[in-house]
Amino acid sequence: MTRTATLRDEVLEVGRSAGLDEVATCGAEPFADVQQLLEQRREDGLHGGMQFTYRNPARSTDPAATLPGARSLVVGALHYDTGVPPPPAAPAGRVARYATEDHYGVLREALTAVRDHLRAAGHRAVVVADDNALVDRAAAVRAGIGWFGKSANVLVPGRGSWFVLGSVITDADLGASREPVPDGCGTCRRCLDGCPTGAIIAPGVVDAGRCLSWHLQMTGDFPRAHRAALGDRIYGCDECQEVCPPSRRDARTAVPAATPVPAPGPDHGGPGSWVELRWMLDAADDELLDALGRWYVPRRDPRYLRRNALVVLGNTADTDHPWVTEVLERYLDGDDEMLTRHAAWAACALGMRDWLERSGRGAIAAVAEELAALDADVSDDRAADVPAGAAHRDDEGR
């Protein structure tokens, strides 16, 4: 056995022993085709303002930009739980499965064990996971971990896409441990058809400007056109995975917990699979960030967590709960105009517009702005529903 093969086998065994479900090696040549795709999609506006690997495609697609002299990648995949416990009794927001626990922390620990083994063997090595330094999905595909699904997720044969991905970049020459995985999607298009906002506009192409996961992480107002589609999602969206046949098969083997994942405080139902909305809307800034700070929170500003909670409240709450009205009143009367607008939208979504106007709050500038925008949306929808020529026929009295 050659020295390269011996070190490669050692590295793979270290990764498996550290808890990686899949681990493979490949070359560290630049991902030139991915760089071209990122630049083209950014030019086409498909990044929706997203940064991450779009920020500097030349860097994120070249492992040597992170580690000069890079020769190999050790790519790891860690499977995460897909069982969803029942929601708490109180209205709650649903968290995407990858974010229910610190899965990336566990992944980094396993990759760090691989890094340390390579360093002990006299090589330079660095861990990259969930950051802007490397296109992790392209690395996983090159390493033979899986194939690019039409959802743009990496699908692992027989397991689907319920994995977090990361790599170790090293100057060790490890060679390739696997052959590429052939496409397994075939003619299936369930992810394209199942996306709540139609964000997957072509096989493997996601318009971030329509993606609910990205909207939850953006600054500014949550796009009005996609608020109802958000449903009960408070962080992330699993829809394209939930409808994917390989991922569905894997999820069916999961055993849901009997109770929600441990909460940030008594009975709040989070930060695991569910987070109680009343708690989110009552909690102080520090309390919110302490409990939910692992999430990507725009500018580390907790008001965006509250913005998202107000949208989910409008989609899911029962107005029979007196606290719903109390919470809405507090945000409608507050001095944060963005949150006032979202509270006004939530009130209307819950059928409380008459209450809103009777209370005199319709005169609040931010509320009036939201109501006018809602009325304009309704007018636009009605105009779009009028058949061609209908207005002309009406003018003729026919």
C-alpha cells in the first residue's frame, strides 16, 4: 500500500470514528464551473441579496485561497434527526430540522479530529464548515458523497439530503477515495412542484429572492407576497426535503420525540423543533439572543426574530386567546415601525381588521401604510383575475 493510500485510509477511519456518517477525499482544484455559476446567478439577481459564497465566488470556489498549497479535501457529512416532536399546546413556530440543535458544532468537532490527525502527520490542514470559505455542496459532490438534486441539495444514496456538510482542506496528497455518484433524480420534480413559493425555478436553480429560508434571514420587512406561504415556519424551510422521495424514505425511519426539544425556559418549546410565539414576542433582547443566537439573525438584531414571529402569529394564532390581542396592541402601539407594520398585517390575517380600525389604530402612520399596501394587493389580484376583454364588454353594457 502506498503512503498516500495509507494516510487516506487513516484519515477516513478517524472521520468515521469521530462520528461522520459519510467521509471521502478528493482533489482541491478550483471549482471553476461553480464560480461561473455563482457569478452568473448573481448577475441575474438570483442571489436575492444573499452574501455567503456569493460574496466572493473566486475565494469560495478555490480551496487554495483558504490554504495556499492545498492539494486535497476531506469531505464529511453528518446526518441529523428528522423526527419532529408534536408542537406545544400554545401557538409555536416550527424550526427546520438542521437548526434544532448545533449540528454544525458536532460536525466541526469531527472534522477537527481529522485536521489534528493530518497535522500530527506533518501536514497543514484547516476546517471549513457553514461559512463563506468553500462551496461545501460542490465539494461533497466531487468527493462522491452524493449528487446534486434538483432542489440544489446534495442527496446521499439511500439517505437523501438530511445532512450538514463540511471539509478539511489540506496540503496532503490523499487522492480520491470514491467515484462520483450518478444523478438519481431522473424525471422526478417533486421539489420543484412542492416549493411553497416556487423558488426552485429550474432543476438545481434556486431564486433566493423567493426562498422562505432566506427571507427569514434578511433585513427589512418580510416580503408581503410570501407571508402567508411562511405558515408556521420560524426558522428555515424543509419543504423541498420533505417531498423528496429519498429524503422521505429516510425520514420515515426516524422516531419523533415524545415531547418538544428542551426549551430556553419553562414550557417555551424551543430552541429545538418548536419555539413558542408568545415567549418570542415577550422576551427581552438578551434572552432571545441567548436562546436563539445559534440561528443566523440579521445584524444580530432580535427585532428580526420578532418580525418573523409576528408573521407566524398571523398565520397560526387563535384569536380566542386574549394574549394574542394584548401582544398585537403592544406592537401596534410601539415605536418600531417595522414591527408595527407586521403586527397590522398579522391582525388583518387573523380577521381583526375591523377591530384594528375601530380601536383608532388605523390612523397610526405605519398601520395606515400597511393597510394601504394590503388594499393595493387585493386590487392587483382582482385585476389579474379579470378575463381579457371583460372591462370592454362591461363598458358596452353586455
